[in-house]
Amino acid sequence: MKWKIREMLEANNITAYRLWKDSGLAQQTVYTLAQNKGDRVDLNTLSTVITTLERLTHRRVELADVLEVVRNA
């Protein structure tokens, strides 16, 4: 799995700082995910990230917008 949160933030001119502040999540959690370093996430955290991104972007955010399945060929 690959996190696509950084790409989502950049495409919408949102900083990781703004996502952190608006989400209420732990700072380390947001920055870890934004740097594609997270290897697991709580479903509540994922829900909070998606909900916050929807509020910030004013559009629907799908799971595929923040996570990508990477298959080894």
C-alpha cells in the first residue's frame, strides 16, 4: 500500500500543518502519513483524514484518493 495524502494535499494547496490542525489528530500521525511512512492506520484515523480532506477541498474524497494498492509484478 502507498499513501497518497501528500499528492492530495499538494493538488489542493493544503499543507500537512493545516490537515493536522483541522483534523485534531496527533501531529506525528499526520506528518507520518503525509510522508508516506505509515505502515498501518486505525480506521478511525483514516475516517478522520478523509472527512477533514472533504471539508478542506469541498469535494468527496474516496479511499483511492488517499491509498493506492501497489502490487509487485
